[in-house]
Amino acid sequence: MGICRNDRLQRGRDEVSRLQTASRWTHVTDGNGEGPADTMADRADENRFKMIILMEINRLALAVALCLVVFLSFVFTVTVLDPSFVDKLNDADTIETIFTTMISVILTGSTLVVSIGQLVLTQETGPLGDQRDRMADAMDFRDFTRDLTGEPSATNPAKFLGQLVDETISRSIALRDGLGATDTEVRDTIERFVEDILTNAREVNEQLNEGGFGTFDAISASLNFNYGWKIGRIERLQSEYDQQLTETDMDRLEDLKTALSMFGPAREHVKTLYFQWELISLSQMILYAAIPSVIVAGVMASIVGPQTVPGTLYGFEVITILVGAAFSVTLLPFLLFVSYILRILTVAKRTLAIEPLILRS
């Protein structure tokens, strides 16, 4: 049984390699026109540059880039506006006002971080009975996955998802190779559907093999497996061709649907763990950044004045550059919060429905 399954899996990989060298695949229609694209970036009604910023760029690098944008925007804006920034500094306690306010903002933000940490911890704590139920549910799912795939469930989240994708490939090939329907139109439709699954599954498997937990790679790869539409398509095929398909064909379609249905809760579980991981990392990084930010704000508010660093540098007043740099540094905890939350919210928005519902206009 295991050898047969491995043979089917290898044939699927060979078939997918052939499909990937062809021109772009046109998806099987769902009765209402073209089926949706497989990857999340293609399905999203957003431009590519925006999706790179929201999803792909390292969060720390994005926060630093935003910090640089704030710095450049601040220096350029206060330089070109009239009256000049230096004149404003001479007329009022502008520096003290700015950085005294920033100290309050940083301390308030740190309190918010503590609240986020408490929210995550409340999901990890509880009486023994709750922890036992939690463990039992997790083990039941792993046992069901083992029965489904015929091999022990992987402990690596990316490989665990990959096992379900492999099983989808195996069952898709079994459906195609053992198709008993004689109607040419039915056979062509199902064969195109299977080839679409193989192409998508192989690409996702390659991405899962490259990703590891603690990075966004595994989650990004799982988002590219469009299992919900595939389940809906199977249901439509079962309904439309119930007379043309043999009982064995219907059973194999149901087996394929089961494998796809298992991927949904597995992905949601890994996604939940990733969210918790990211929120904890966010809390740590904001607290790390808050300490130097408070120090910088305190020094600027108590010591620095209009005449502290006279002169110009590349046509800009040095005091303007100093204030802009200090202001950007004090904003770093907030910019870290923005960069992490943007990705978390984007992923949550794209995965609201675990069932076969397409939440796009």
C-alpha cells in the first residue's frame, strides 16, 4: 500500500514538473467563469508592491525603513516651510515640548505591549482539565492525520502541512488514473481539475520545504494553497456529474475532498501559533526599543537647545538633522508595532473563512 502511494506521489511530481514548464495554466471554471488564482498575491485585489510591503518584507527592516522615511520627511518639510525650524526653536521651547510628549507616548505604548502579552498568556494558562482537553484535541487531530496519510504526523509545522498536501497529490492522481467515467466532457473536466490541483500543490510543497516555523515562509506558502475553492469545485462536480460518474469515482472525489478539508483546520492551527509567536516577538522588540527611545527623548528634552549644535551639513541645519533623527528614534517602538500588525491583520483578513467561501468582491 505504501509503495503504491509513493509511486502515485512520484508520478504526480513528474506530472507537475511537466505542467510547470508549460504556459500559464488557465484554471478550471466553477460554473461562473474562471476559477480564482492559486497564490494569495494573485487572488488579492492589490498591487504587487503593496503586497510585498504588507506580507514579504522582514518586519524589522520595514520598521527601520519607515523610521528613515519619517526622518527624511521631517528634515525636508521643516527646512522648506516658512518660518524656518531654527527660528521656531529660538522663539519657544519646541524641542522640550516635542520630546516630553514623546516620553509619555513611549510609556503609554509600553503599557499597551504589556496588555498584548497578557492577552497571549491568557490563552496559554488554565486549569489542568482545560490543558488536558487541549492536548487531547491536538492528539486526536494528529491521529486522524496519521490515519489519513498512512505515516506518523510530522512535528515540524511546515512538514505537517506538507504531508496533507502530499496526500492531496496522491488522491488526485488516484482519481485521475482510475477514472471510470466514459463521457469525454466529464473526463476532460476532471483531468483539468486534477492537473490544476497538482500544479498548485507542488508549488506549495516546494515553498513549505523551504520554510520553517518562526518565519513567515510557512504561513505564506500555506496561504497559496487554494483549498477552499477546490472543495467547492468537488462539490459542484459531484452534483453536476452524479449520473456520469461511477460509484468509485464519487468515492475518490470524496476522499480528495477529505484531504483538502483537513488542510483548513491544520493551517488555521499553525496560523494561530504563528500569530502568538509574532505578538510575543513584537512585545519583546517594542520593550527593547522603548528603553533607548526614552533615553534619547529625555536627553533631547533636558539638554539640547537651538545653539547646542550650530552650523549646517549638506545645506541643512545640524540642529534640524539632530532633532529629526532623535524624533525618528523615539518613534521606533510605534513603527515596530505598525509593521508587525499590518502583516498580522492582512493574513487574518485573507483567511477569515475556513470553509469554502470566497470573501472577495
